[in-house]
Amino acid sequence: NPPDEQALQKLIKPSDPGSVAVRAVSSMRQLMFEAQALCVTTLKSSLEGESDKKTDLAPAERQARINEQKKRLVGLELTGSYENAFCNYAYVGAVLDQDFLSYLEPRRFLARAAEVSRDKPGKELTLDESSRILIKDRAYKDKISLQTELQLAEALSRRALACDIMQLCSFSVMDKWHRKLLGHLSEHPPPRYSRITMEQLLRCDRAAFVYMAEHVPSLKRDSSGSLPLDKAIEELASILKVMYHLNPLPGPSLKGGNGNKGRGRGNKGGQGQKRTADGAAKKGGKDSGKGLRMPAGLTDPNLKHNTEVTDSYSLPTALPLQRVFLKVIEIPQPVPDDLQQYLTRVRQRVSGGPLCDLTFIEIFCGAGGLCAAVRKSGLTHSKGVDHKAVDGLLCPLITIDLATTSGQALLFRILGQPSVVALHLAPPCGTASAARSIPVPGRKAPQPLRSHTSPDGLEGLIGTSLKRVSVANCLYQLTADVITYAFEHGLLWLCENPNRSLFWATSPMKILQKIPHILTRAHHCMFGSQRRKHTLFAHGVPQLQKVGVLCDGNHAHLPWGLLPNGSFAAHAEVAYPPMLCRAMACAVREQLIIMGARGPVESLLLADLSVHKAAQVALSKQAGKKLPPLVPEFSSRVSLCGPPELMPKISPLKSPFPIPAAIHVVSQLRPNDPETPTLPKKDPPDEHALLEVSPSKVHQTFGIPWTPDQFVALACKAQHPKMLTNCLPEQLKQAITRRVKQGRTEVLRKWFLRAKELKDLGPDPCVHSSIAPLLQGKCMRLLRELIAASEYGDKSLPEDIGKGFDLLGQIPASNVLPKKASFASLTIEDVRTVAKENQEVYNLTMQEVEQGWVRGPIPLDDLPPQSILTRRFGVVQSSFDSEKGSVRKVRPIDDFTASLANLTSCGEETIAPHSVDVILAGLVFRAKTARRAGAPKCLVAKTVDLRKAYKQLPLSESARKDAYLSVWCPSEKTVHIFQSLVLPFGSRPSVLGFYRSSHCLWHVGVKLLDLHWSLFYDDYVVVSSNDESSHLCMVLDSFFELVHWQTSKEKEAPFNAYARALGVEISLADSRAGVFSVCNTKSRKAELARSIASMISNGGAPAKTFESLRGRWFSEDLDQDEISSPNVEGKEGFIYELEALAAVRGVLDLCSQLRHTDVVLFLDNDAALRALIKSNSSSPVLQALLVKLNEFEIANDLSIWFERIASASNPADAPSRGEVKHLPASFRIRLDRHVLLRAM
């Protein structure tokens, strides 16, 4: 408040206020007012930040500049989306005021309409550098959505207009830069590369501003009146570090079709990529990662399919499975004579083996791209070998330090496995790189470590350099030894290094002068790489010459040297391009097939399925993994060879392709079907002339599909998959078919008499004296004769049991079990070296006892100094007792993985226990056999369990020192040490050793006694007719007594119509009618109920709990009444659901009168086919259809098998496109489309 007159008088003259003149009071009052006004102004300025610079243009000046711009830019309508918001000018003005360029984000440039419609900002408190509190209007930081290319183009135009208004740069110059950027979005990428994305464009734009900020010191006009930024923008197109971001990126290996039914019909109108508000592509989603898969038999990268060859030598419209990715493929040159003997050894090793059982080893694999490609080509057991796992590893890795003696010994053990047929070596070339001698501007070049005159290492190397060269030389010597081993033992081998690498000049590589080999050179840029890396292959694979493709000079390359992040470009080119990996894998696969390996079969009838998968097929259970088709996809295949300029240029072919005379029909493969159309006879080219032609030739293989009529005829001949006879082991099918009853007693009597004769001969010389007591009367002589009489393939089993099984090292093969190679990652010596440290570990432990950190001691007096000590712990399991029902028991587990013992074991085989599917398949087969014979019977079953199964087989003498077990004693609170004399539970060799024995008993019972039984580890499920069950009980007891194997009598229940096995109950009550049912046991149901109740009460559960429930429960989805409309997800393409609708409605309407029938449904849409097989879909529309289909199957007792058909062979393809004139109208069923949509 202003002071009154009395206060002013006291302020002027405190001693005598009354004497102050009126004039003086008036002057003081004015002074006081001005002082108060100044204080208020200062305070307001302090709070509101009035001293901050204002970057907004005055309204009059802004309007004047806009009018002037409209007159200057004639023809450009500056309204709507091209009218800048006023805040855009302030955004650019702030950059001008600081006179230093910063990035002008396109998403910050709003349209005027968006600015007008936004709310008024509120106030905000801020604290400046001087700790002053400021009150300001909240600043606008609006960012527009850049989800489409159109939105981006409009934002860039507004940025150019705003910069022109604020005189930061000229509109024409910046607009030219924007148009150059946007032009890349419409460019077609090279083969196997993706289009330029908005993300790349924005990265390039940001890099351009970074570059200009570094090279433009001021934004003000120069003395000539030019804007400095104009010149800088014009130079951007030639700046590599800026334009680098617009290089095409590698794309997916297979793009969807563009107009072919089954892969998304028709163009979807350029709906574009879904994006976030920032313009980044949205990732994930419910359908992410669900791309189309290639058929397993068609992984040849040059294979074309859906192609017809007519009598006029033309190829009609084709849909290649993959694009031709090699512009030039060299024709393999004749194989040198000195290589023929080596290839003969390869043929002897490979011949007759299926590709899926063979193994490829990639040594020095790095990320394992080549190994992954080989696995996809069919060699699924392939592995990589390296000293450590790197980020982004693509294949299974065996971790071995190859620079050590033990690691190299382990590698040769791996290569000695019979399943290993090919290997690849790419030793590290860091010390041998020629790039080390190239100077790098502005940076110290790496020190050369080798030279052409001293390829094994320069003299005078010390420290780290000497160590690196020494380790590399060790690996190079290993490479030479591996090549020698591969050449002598018939393994396909490949060795790769850069063409200029000094690796090829080192002493170990002089071995190539003695070993016949082929040299092939290739440039990585021809396989999708962006740099011209020259690679040299030394190898013994003639087919690999196809990858010898040198740069044609028709494309640009990125430079070598330093990258913007400071690393060398050479590091970015270490890994092989994916395209090169696929080409090399294809060459290895082709060479193996030429050498006699069996490729994948083209028909399910010819497939050699595992027992488990075959049983699933017999029960109409379609597994997730793809099976061979019922009908081969192609009627034949034709391989053509000719100059690339004469071969098809586009993919897919849109019109018939006449075959010129210069193109030769190299091979023509077709099934033995008389109706298959053949090519007209043509004189084959001379073989030697073909090999002498110019290297600029290409091979292309075309698959010719069946016509719809041919496919229908073949499909009608094909049986439903569950009728295939290869669903059970052959010996079990024979036993079920024979079902001999009276002969079993005579067979057992014969073998009991023979067992007595053999016992009188005295001790078996093949059984070690220390092993005999552990065998508990088992006669290996008798087992040997039983194996011979039953024609069992595991001839060495009696000797292996007699000497005991080992715990470390190689697991002996049975030659009976399925092939699957496993490899060791530690040598036995490595584990023993660890065991030597036990005493030192004990000394350190005693020191910790003195510190009071641990309690002890643990008695180790009787433990040998180099023994392996394994921890034993208990696991609570449930078991079934015939009297007590479900009981809990503790099973001791010996942790041989923690003691490293399991890491030393390797083998060639794996186990194949019979699952519930095998049991059910046997029951179904028996019921069908009895029905055909006209004598259906009631079946019963029981389970026989081997007592303490592992404890009935001994360990070898050498293995006992590795079988010490540490067991915690709660009463004494200490650890006791025991030595196991029998197979421990927890050892990998124990599993194989026991399963060999139990499988042998199963085989003998099937072959000699015609037992209908299955084997699951130590459980035998025996099936019998009701009238022979008592006799079969005697046979089983006598058989196990004969072979001296003990069974758990307390667990056995008599033959019954309800059998318990593998946690389920199988009901045979309706077996006479051929009906069998399966459900969970009561204990498993109770466990499931407890788990679900716990999840509900806790509001959730950890992931492991859900894993334990997997496969044991069902989930329910929304029913049809809760779906508001068919396209609930608003999809632009609704083909996926419509294809499924056609398939489902076809079953519901065409099969409505069928009962108890097997149906095969062919479909050419892969996505719908997968959903029908899984009976599950993320689409609510399709899920509702699947529910209907499942209900219909159950109600009509239908067994539906879903199978793929190529669109070109599909008789429903033409009607789906409205072409129905060729079909008889009287057979047409009309459906109301409105009813169909309501049903969805």
C-alpha cells in the first residue's frame, strides 16, 4: 500500500515532521510510487523470465513473410496440410538465435489446423541457473504422428517452408533434399533385400544435420548474401557417411506371393507397414514370426516350382520357390583324377545313409551361419565348434578350446564319429590379414605380424603379439591335420580364408601341395554383401565350384577402412552373407546326394518315421513338425542349363517361356507314373562339351505340378494316413498278427532246458569275476543265443554287460536304436585334472573352517586322489502300488553333470521309448486285424515294471573309480562317501546301457514269444485277449525268470480292462467294438486340480507351473454369440479366414451324412492349414469355426487329416475365382452368404 502523508513527513524529517513543506511531501510521494513500480516490475520480470529472448515473429512481420512466400512459390497451395503452425517458426527461430545448427525433427512441424485445435497451455514453475523461480506458460512440444509415408512427406514440406520463412535455407534447396530422400522409398531393392524404410530415411536425415552442424560454423548470410546452409545441403548427396543409411538391408529369405492363391490373393492396395507415432515400424504382434515355410524337400536355392513344360518347349506361368540369387554360376569343372580315390572313400562312408542322420561340423564357427544353413538343408544334427559362444549364435555349439592338446584330441574324437561326413574350417585370420599393412589416415595402423617372406611370424615379436601368432600357428597346424584326416577317412572338407590372407602361405598349409583339392574364389558382394570381399576356398567338394562367382562390376560397393563408430570395416565382413551360407549348404547337400546319401522322401508312404511319430499318424494326430505330403507336390522336375541372358528374367514368370536351343535339358526326374507328361525327346548335350562351355552358365531346376485332374486321381488312390502300415515296429505287427498261444509253453520249455545246459558249462569267460555277483544269475551265454534266435541286431550286448558299462568316454553303439550323434565337450583327462584339485579344495575348505565360515571336516581318507566325486540328492516322485494305490517315494539322483562326468560321454544313438501313442496304435492295429479275421475279442492289459532296473546292470572295473558318491547324513550331520558298483541314476551312459538291455528283452519277447507289449524305459505294457490272460501271466513270469531279471511284483495288477501306464489310464472295456479311451489317472487329476486352485488363490503362477500343466488341460475361448461381426480385427485382407471358412463349410455341408469315416482335406492356404492342424487360432473368427469343426468331428466320429495342395494342382482354385463353367451345375450346392457370415 502507498504510505500516507504523515509517514512521508516522518521519512523526510523524523525530528520535526510538521515543518515539512507540502511541495517536499508531493515530491517524496512521486519518488515512492516510482520506486514501488520499479520493484514490482523487477519482481515480475524475475518470475516471468522477461529477460529470455523471444523467437516468435511479430504478427505483422510473420504475415508479411507468408504473403511474400506465397507470391514467390507460385503453384504451391500453402493451405491445409502445407500451412505451417506458428510454433514451427519459433522452433526454427530458436536455432537461428543460437547461430548453431541442431536437428529439426520432422515430427515437430505441425500443421496450422492442429495448432488451432489444441488446448491453451497452463503455467509452470521453473528454476533457472541463478536459482530464481520463474513462472512461464508451459511450452508446446507437440509431436505429430508419422505412421505413413504421406504424413512424413507433408511434415518435410512444412519444415522446408518454415526454414524458408525464417531464412535458414531456401525452400527449393531443402525441398530437393527431401524429394531425394522420399524417392528412395519407391526404389526396387536388389534380390534378397528389403525396401528402404522410413526408419532408414529418418536416420539419414538426422545424419545429414549432424554433418552440416560439423561443417557450417554460422547460419547467418555471408558477404555475398548467400545462406551457408544452402551450399551444405546441396553437397549432402555425395557424403558417404550420410547416404550410407539408405543402403538396402538384407530381407527375409522368402517373400509372400503377389497374386497367387494360398499366399495371399491379390495386391492389398499398398496398405503399407504399421508404425508407431514416431514413424518406427511396429514389431511383434500376434502374427509376428509366422512366415511361410518351404517344403523340406525343396531347399535347392535354384528350384522353381508351379511350372509346366509343354510340347512346344515353353515354361508357362511359374511361381519359383526362391528367386535365383546367383547371377552367374560356374559349371563344375571335371573332377581331377587324383580326387577320384578320395571321393570313393567319401562314397563308402556316406552311401545309403539318410541326410537327416548325417552330421556336418563347422570348425571355428563363430555365429554358425553356415552350420544353421546346413541344418535347414536336411543335416539336422550338424554342430558348430568354437572356443566360446558369441552373441546371435545360430546353431548348436560344442565349446572346445582348440588351442589346447586336449581340445584337439576331443575334436578328432568328434570327427571319428561315423555320422560325421563333412566339415568346414575357417581359422581366424586376424594375424594373417593383409589389411594390417594398409595405413589408416588419422589412426595408428595395426602392427604387421607376418609378411610374405615370413608367413609364420616376423622375427622379434614379443608379448601379446608373439602369443597371438603362436596361438594362430597352432590353429593353422590343427587345420592342416584336420584336412589330412578328412582326406584319409573320406570326409568332405572345406577350408576358407580371404584370398590375400597370409594363412595360405604358412608352413602348415603346404600340406595342400600333397593333398588333391579344388580352389574356388568368390566375391561376397555377389551374395548380398555390401563390400567386395574376395574369398578363397580350398576344398574337396566338386559341387562347391558353383559358388565361384566373381564380381560383375554392375553394382556399387561400400569402402573399406574405418566405420563411423570407429571400428574397421573388415570386422563387419567376418561372417558369411546368408545367401553365401545357403549356396554353400546347397552344394554340400548336393554332393552328399551324389555320393549316395538318401534325400528326404516326397511322400508320407515312403517316409521312415520314428516309432513315436508313426504312432501319432496312425491315431490321426498331426504333429506340429511338418510331415511329407500324401501326394508328392510335383509330377516331375526338369533341370535346365544355359546362358543367364537366355534364362527367365523375372520371378515369378507371367507368361510362357520358350526354351531356346542354347538351353539344354540337363536332367529330367519324375515318378514312375504313366500319366505323367514327358518332354519331347531331344538330343542330350555332349557331357564333355557341357563342361567346356563358358563359365557364365546357370543351372535352374523347375518343378512341374500335377494338373488338378491328375492330383484328384492320385489323392483318391492315397489312403488316409492312419491306414499306413508302418505305424508300428515290424516285429510287433507280426506278433500281433500271429498271436500264437499254444507255442509259447514249448518255446519257454526249450529255453529253460538250454539255460540249464549252459549253466553246467561253468563260468562264462566273457563275464568278469567281479561282475558275476552283480548279475544275480543272469547268463550271458543264454542272452547271446536268445539274441541270435530272435535275429536282434545288438550282438555285442552280452559282452558289454559281462564287462560292465563305462561312465566316461564313448558310449558303445547297439546298431539297433535310432541314430543321433552326441558329442563330448571335455576329455576324460580334463575331468581327471579337475579331480586332482580335490585335495587343494579340501585344504582351502579347512582354512575356511578355521575362519568360522564353514563346518566340517568331511572324511576323505578312503577317496583315491584322482577319483571323481559326485553329489547324490533325492527327488520325491509318485508311484502306483497295486494294493496301496498312489504312493510317494524318494528316488536318489546322482549328479554326474555337476561332476563333469557326463560332459565326456559321446555316442551315435539315442533312445526311442514307446509312448502312449504307440500303445494305442498297437491296440487299434490289433482290433482291426481281429475284425478283418472275423474274430474280435475282449482285450485286457497289465503293466510289468522292472525292479530297481538300473541296479540290475554292473559298472565296469575301470568305471568304479569314477563312481564315488557323496551323500549327506542328517543324523551325523556329515557327508558319507560310497562307491557304486551298478549303473547310477543320473549318468548319460547309464541311460543308453540300460535301454539297450530292456529293448533287447522287448525284442526277444516279441520275436520268440509273440508278446504284444510295448516298452517305456523299465515299464512293459502287455496286451492280451481275455481268454489267454492267465496263460500269458505264466509266460511273463517264466520269461523274466529265464533271463533273471527281477520285476516289481508289488506294483503289478492282474490283467484288467483298465491299464495304468505313463500317468494315464487306458480303458479296454469296449475293445470288442474297437473303441479305446484314455484319461489321466486320479492322482494326476488331483494334482491338476490342486495346481489350478493354487493359481486361482494366488492370482497367478510362475512360468514353470504352467509348463507342468502343459498338455494336461484345455482352454475355452469366446463363443459365437460374443463376436459382434466377422471382421472384428478390422483387417484389410480377410483371405485367411475366408479360406478356412470354405474348408470348414465344405466338411459341414458335404460330409453331413458321413459317420465313422476317415477324411483327407486338402488346402492351399498355409496359414489356414496350420490353424486347422493345431485346432487353434489367434483370430476369433477362425477360432469359432474351429470349435464348430471339432464338435462336428466328435458328433459324427470323423477322423480328418489336413494336407497341403499346390494352387496349380488344386481343383478348387478355379471355382474360388468364379470360374465354374467347367463344373456340372447339378452338383452345385448353393449357400446363403449372409448365413455364412452370421455363422462366423
